[in-house]
Amino acid sequence: MATMAVTSNETTGISSSAAWHAVERRDSSYDGRFVYAVRSTGVFCKPSCPSRRALRANVEFFSTTADAERAGFRACRRCKPTDESGVHPAVERAREYLDAHADRLVSLDELATAVGMSASHLQRSFKRVVGVSPKAYQAEGRMQRFKTRLRAGDTVSRATYEAGFGSSSRVYERAAQSLGMTPASYRRGGAGVRIAYTIEDAPVGRVLVATTERGVCAVELGATDADVERALRADFPKASIDRDDSANGTWVRAVLDRARHPEQQSANRIPLDLAGTEFQRRVWNALQAIPAGERRSYAQVAHTIGAPGASRAVAQACASNRVAVVVPCHRVIRGDGGLSGYKWGVERKRLLLSQESE
């Protein structure tokens, strides 16, 4: 198998000779930037590992622990190079630093210096734990502040300034995905957005399917028509909402088919009109890739999207899902196999999973 030797590049910025000197010095400042493996023992270590040094001719360097494992090496039991427990406090300090300096852009180098990690190590660790890069975290934080200011009644220009956006064009670039509508419409609580919905029956109860001209924006499950209508209007308090059983019939029928027969893996693609952060959209896309009849833990989903330390953020993204069944968050369970909370009720989650298993 081809090795992934550390060379001088934009990812690590380390040459093989510099890496070896770091290993000779047991320099802990390089921990997380690369690992070294010893062919004679089949073990890979952190640069700071206190074990006896191997011959240089027997050593290979890898950018990540995953690269070393793919090459057939196993982790050292002494220095535990795959143990990320020490990373989380530094990542939390990085989040606190970004939150404290939310009024301006913080460069990766500045952030790394503030928390005492190398920039490349921080970038990888932050994404594993939080689910997005430091840059994306800042962008999502600005959008959340922008939304808060709009809900508080600020004008679009005032909210843009208070949230830390350099210009209104930056806001409008992200508005479609993050807000699901223009900033002005969001400020008015969805005023100007037209939503049509219909309600049908299914084994899980009454199913409301709501659509805009762009796609399905909500799928609500409940015991009565009043329950599902109330939930829809709470999500879009000032939108123009009308019942129309004939609107967007193809989309509606596809959603109802999934609600009535969740055990069948439908090939029909249902266009969605969902507002969410970059991380939420990655989670929702991953959920739609889970086959009917299968389950995933929050940790497994986090690993799938390349953020193995972000299980809690995955759970929050599942809780933010507005389209039951289509984005099948019911297929995500706890690591011990137990059923966790479900926006539309744990018993409905149990019923959906039972139907899929059958």
C-alpha cells in the first residue's frame, strides 16, 4: 500500500527532515500535525512519544492517524496518538475566542495562537469536534446574529452591520440557504412567502405536507388536523398559508407514499425548500442516504460527514428538521440502541422503525 509521507506542502508545512528532527527532540508542539510509524514494530506514535527511538531508515511519516492505520500500522499504547481527549478543551477555548470576537473576522493563525495549537491541527480538530471549520463557524454565527436582529425588528441594513457582515451582498449570498427566503421576508416573519398545504391520513397519524414554489418546506405528523396546522403556523408565523389539496400534487403524493410505506425505499427525488446552516444541511443529506430498514447512531452520522466529535451537533440538527420522513431523522438512534427524542413523538419514531424493519 502506498504511504502518505509527510512532505513540505500547504496542508502540513513540514518536510520529512523537519518531522524527523521533531521526533528526535520529542517535540510535543508537533503532536497532531503528523504521526510517525516504525516498520519493524508496526506501531505509529506521536512526535512526543517517550518510547525508545527507532532507526530513521525504519520510520515513515503520516499526516493523520487514519493514514497510518490505512497503511497497516496500529496505535502506540504508550502515547495513544488516536486519543482526542486533550483536544476538546482547546477546541472549546477556540469557540469561546470566536464568540468573544464576533464583531470581526478572526484568522486561523490568530485563533491557533490564542489557544496554543498549530493552525493545521486546530483546523482538523475543530472540524472533528464542532462539525464545521472555524471559518464556517464564524459565518454561521454571523447569520444567527443577523436572524436574531431581524426578529428583534432591526432593518436589514442595521442587522447586517450588527451581525458583522461587511456588506449586504454577503448576506444575500447566504440568505436562500440559511433563511429560505429574502432577509426582508424573514424580518416580516415570512410575510410574502406563499405556502400551500394538504392533510392526509397515514399509520403514524395525520400527515401535513406543505410546499412553496421551490419544494416541500414542512412535513408535520400529529393526532389531529388542528395539531399539524398549529405546528406549521408556528414555524411560519406571518407567511401566507392556505390549504390547497391540488397544489404540487406530485411532490405531495411522493411524501405521502413515504409516510404510508416507510419500508419502501423510494427512488423519487423530492425537492426541498429548507433553511439551515451548512452543518445542518450536511447532516440532512447524510440522513437521506440511510437506507430504509437501517439505523445509525448520532456518532455514526457524525463520522459519515467527517466530524466524528460532533455527535451532539448532529442531534441538534436532527431536532431542527422540519420535514418528517423525507429527511428520515427517525433512523438515528442512541449509541446504546435506545430511541432518543423525536420531534413528532417517540412512539411515532418507534412505529416508523417497526414498519421499516418489517
